[in-house]
Amino acid sequence: MSQYIVAVVGATGVVGQELIQTLEQRNFPVKTLIPLASARSAGTTITFNGQEIEVKELTETSFEGVDYGLFSAGGSISEKFAPIAAKAGCIVIDNTSFFRMHKDVPLVVPEVNPEALKNHQNIIANPNCSTAQMVMPLKPIHDKATIKRIVVSTYQSVSGAGKDAIDELAGHTNKSLQGANPEPEQFVKQIAFNVIPQIDDFTDNGYTKEEMKMINETQKILGADIKVTATTVRVPVFIGHSESINIQTKDPIDVDEVRRLLADFPGVEVMDNPAEGIYPTPRETAGQDPVFVGRIRKDISQPNTIEMWVVADNLRKGAALNAIQIAEALIK
């Protein structure tokens, strides 16, 4: 089997660390791992396959001879360095939002639209974490009954906002329990013991940028004729995004058929027996690869409409796992 030189950009961040861990867990054929980060983090070490590897500073010459570049260091970094890497012959798989809606850059979830990989020009975009987990159960339903409209509300963990956000939830929880009223730094309002109906900045149409990402990315992956509306909410959970999804289809489809379709779809696991307390939550699904689906039921308010509850580890399928699956698909 061929082996590859892999660079991880943003190696010391939450997603970067998950990328390195997932490469190891999936036995990705890494010949040499090159962890890259800012000058501030350069010189620290990460552990990969039992070896301590020094983190290097990201520079314009970092990608000479590199086969795959896994980017998770922010949109401005991808904007500058991804084209440099691509020009050097490195295939870039970008976890940021910068390239997702670029016309010539494929936006890929391998189980859903692998055909899009045929047209890459050395840059491939990884979807938003909430989009990636949502399109997984939507795909088999869309293929069977043609989805017309999606209404989604998300309940997103703080890990989606990075390490400082995780630390803020932990610290503010402890301070709140001691009677303090800590000031938010990573969020617009206190996240401990609260929910915040805002992720990213608001746009002129009243939606946030996060909501528009879900709308636009879903249409790019599944088809622009699908109507999508979204409300994204940050909740005091460390890892794992949850979504309540209402799906209206062109053709009739019953609940039992939806369960069968989802059970047969790779990467999706059905947990759906509410009478026995069986449905997914972030606490029990964190650290796992599948997208979990429960609370599957018919919408009693209108025809041809299904409701479901979808949970996934946002650092896995929503980020690191999907990126590495893209690389694996390219190798195949």
C-alpha cells in the first residue's frame, strides 16, 4: 500500500488534534506527519502513533512534497495558504468555510456526493459540522421521495467554537455554581445554564451566518431546488450537535420505510424506540463516528412530512472524520 506525506494545518487546535487522532485510529497510510501551526505554537509537540513530533511553523514553503493538507486553522489561513499548497501539488481538504461556496471547489460528504470529487482542482471543502451530519440521513430520503423543504433547528455544542469556548463553559459553570455572574468572552451571552439563539454574526436578512451556511451548503450538496430554513442555537454541551429536522417530500414515504432506508445507509445508526427511552443524545454519542437518528415520526400537521432527531459528534463526522474520509475516497 502506498503511503503519504500528510500536513495538518492548525494541529494544536481542537479539530487539528481530532484530525491527528482520527488519522491514527483509522490507520490512514501516513508516511510522514507534518503538524503545522502559528509561530506561537511552533516547537511544541504532538503524539502520533506513539511518537513525539515537533509542531512546525506554517510558512509558504511548508507544502513542498506534501500529498495531503488537512486545514483547520481558520478561513483567513485557508484563503492564503490553501492555493499555495494546491499549486505545490498538495491536495487540500479544508475544514473552514472559506471555499465551501466557491463554484469550482467541491463540497463533499463522501457517503452523500462522492461524485463531486472527480472535479477537484487540488482543493476540496469540508461542510459545516451541522450540515455534514444533517445531509447524511437526508440523502436516502431524498433519493427515495425527493425532498422539497427542510426546517431545521440545531442545538450545537461549544466545541464547535474551539478550545477557548470549551474552557469558558467549564469555568463559567463552576463560577455560576458558586453564585458568581461571570462575563461572557467567547459568546455574546453567558453559555453556562443558558441557550443562545445566535451562532456567528447576523446578516441583513435576519439569519445568522451559521444558518446561511446550513442553507447554502445543503442546497449545494443535495440540490439547489430544495427549500431550507434554519435556526442555529448554542447550548451548554461540550461535544455533540443535535438537530430537530422537519422534512417535506414530493412523494409519500412512511415512517417504517424511513427507518429501513436510514438503517441501510452507511454512517447512519438508528436509535429509535422512545417507549424504551432509546434515542440519541450528545452525551452517549460523543467520541463515536456514526450520525445517530431517533424520534422518527410523521408530522401530523401536513402531508408527506417526516420529523426526526439527529445527533453526531461535531468533531468527528462534522469535521475530522469527514475530512479523512474524503482523503480515503481519493486514494480509492
